Amino acid sequence: MMKTCPEMLHLHLHFTRTHLQPLQQLAYHNVSTSMLHHVLTTRAHSLNFVGFEDSRLGNSKFHRGACRVVKITVELDARSHKAMELIRLVCHQSKGRIVIWASLPCTGGCTWNYINRLNPGGEQKIDEHVALMTQLLSKFITAARLVLSAGGIVCFEWPHRCTYWKRDDVQYMIRTLRLRQTLLCGCALGLRSIDPPDEFTFIKKPWCVYSNSGNIHQILSKFSCPGVSDKHKHEQCRGKNAKKSERYTDAFAYAVHRALRTDFSDV
């Protein structure tokens, strides 16, 4: 019999609006208030601090029904007091079985911005992206400290080439949370182009995950590019391909949940 992962709670946080609703209204998209109460009292929880409702990490196909999912999108801003109070509540109920996975919007740190900033209004848009990330990073650090205080796991992901990694506030986060770097390649996890005429061509996209989980490092670090060959060529990760990659791949989601099941198996 397959050993399942302890139940988790995934919170999907959307960062583009600040409209707030009472905590009782957070359960929606076929998730009732009674279910919200149930997941806050289960054995383990996971905070998915991301901006995409359809992220594979919160899909039951990949966590094999072992996770409880609560999606928070436009009704709750990740920077709000209500969002932080909900995270505090989850941490309080977790009994040490909790994970927070973050992938903050990184458009302002895109390596293509040396071109994008030359477009009309490009410089202003980039500044707005950076300002948003800075606000969210501060809130994430607070949330991550709550998770660590509860004995949980912290994971933070961006593309390896994202220029945000060089920022002082990001380096401060890594140091203070004592996170370890893990590098992996999208092509080794089935990331392929959807942009004609190069559909199905591999996309290398080096991902970078900082975490305090030894199992995350051990499992994800195995996924490196096998090298370019006639059967393994790379397409650029930009435009439609970049948007697709933000949701990860099936293999990525399976690998992350396998690592987390291992983390929780001895707790």
C-alpha cells in the first residue's frame, strides 16, 4: 500500500488586487467554510505562497489526494493583515507539520529587461514590478519565520538567472532563514515549448529553490540537463513558454510532493 503524505493546506495567493473579504469568505471555488475549518485542524498543512490558481503544486493529481486545497486569489491580498492572520492560524494548528512554498512574481528580475526597458513605458513597468516584489518579499519573510517557529519547512523558488537573487534583501532572506540552494533544469523535468514552429522542443530553464529541507535538495538536485544532442535540443524560455513554465511541470510537482512526503514521514 502506498504511503500517503500527511494532509496539507495549500493557500494560493494572488498579488494584483487589494480587495479584501472577511475570513469566513475565503473558502470558495467549491471549498466550503466547514471544509476550511476541517483543513485547519488536520495533521499537517502546506502554505503555497504563489500567484497562480492553477499551479500544479496544489493539484490533487500530483499530491494524490493527500492535500487539502484552499485557493485565495483576488479576495485576499497577500500583503494584507487578514492574509497574515490566516497564516498565523495555520501555523498554530500545524503541530510542526507545515510547509510554505513561495514563488513571488519575478517579472522585474527577468534577464530580458535590458530590452524591455527600451519599450515605451518599459522602465516604469519594471519599477512597478520591483516595488510589488519588495512588498511581497517582506510579507513572505514574516510568514516564513512563523513557519520555522512552528518547526516547518520553507521553500522559495525563482528562475536561477533571475536578477533578484543578487538583491541585498533577497540575500538577507536566504541568510536569516538559513536556506540551502538547489539547482535543477526544466528540460530534465519535461518542460517543453508550446510556441510554433518549435513545439515540444525542450526548454532548459534553470530553476533555483532555496529550502531548509534536505529531501527537497536531495530529490530536486538530481534533475540536471543531460546535455544537448540530436534528441535533446533547447528552445528559449520567453513569451508563451515563460508563462507556461510558471505553473511548473507534472514531473516537478510529483518530485516536490515526494520530497515532502519523506519530510513528513518521520514527524
